Amino acid sequence: MNLYVLNAVFWLFGMRDHIPQNNAFDGGGGESRTPSGINPLMRVLAAFIAVAATMTLALWAAVWLAIKLL
């Protein structure tokens, strides 16, 4: 399940297919591989939500661990 979430985040930020697999370097070209229907503002919002969710989970885990250790 985690790989699907990571793949979706990479797709939202337009980072897919930047690392070639099996020496499959394409001949260059300046075209962007980002999805055409995603607004840059939506990417910023998605990045903010991903960071906020990660920070919230980290804070929750720290508090939970502190309570368990007391």
C-alpha cells in the first residue's frame, strides 16, 4: 500500500520517469512529463498536505511513545 501512496505523490509532483530503468536513457528532449491537468497550485497544496500529515504522524508517535515510557 505504501508504494501506491508514494507513486501517487510522485505523480502529483511530476517526478515520475526521471530515473531511467535498465539503461533506458531517452535521447533528451525538453518536454515535461508532468500531468497536463494538474495546476501548479494544486501541487503546492498536495505538498503541504503531505508534509502536514507526515509531521502530524511524527508528533503523534512521539507523544504516544512518551506516554508509554512514563
